Amino acid sequence: MSKLNTKQISERARKIISERSGGIRYSELVKQISGESPETPINTINGAVWDLATRFPKEISKPSRGLFQPAAGVAISFEVEESSGQKSVEKYPRPIFMSLLPNGLRMI
């Protein structure tokens, strides 16, 4: 494969991140892109990848340092205890889940 420019690196990184629902670490992402295109300098890859969550906030989230996850379609399961004592498992997108957690819900 030939040397990639920053736009091509960003596109490839976005595709890799979207394929990994659990997310991918920054160093793994750089290694994977470098392995696919060894002619591309590591510093060029670093420069194109480090701020992906800022440039594409609707597609990529960065929940912790060095971890990139796809922003769309992230669903987290948790149990809700109903007044009848039954437990049901609900799935909500991450932002809704995070706003509900302080209200006494617990993760499974």
C-alpha cells in the first residue's frame, strides 16, 4: 500500500473504530494503520488520529484517555427493579444511561 495522507488516515481510523463496538486504544489504532501502510510515517498517523473525537463528535466518542469508541449505537444493559419486585433488562443509548445511573439503578 502507498503512503497515506492525513485525510486517508482519518477515514481509515474512522472505519476501524466503527468496526469495534467495544472501542480501540489509541496505540492499537496507530499500530493497525501503520501495519496496513508501513510507508506512512508514524508521526503523520499520530497527527491525523489524536483528535478524532473532537473532529467527528457524532461518530466517535472518547470515554477515557486513549480509548476511542463509536458514538452511535452504543447501548448499555442494566436492570430496573419494578415496584412488583420483577427485574427487567433495558437497553438505552449511553447518554440516557449515564443520566439515569445516579437515580438508584445498578449496572449488570
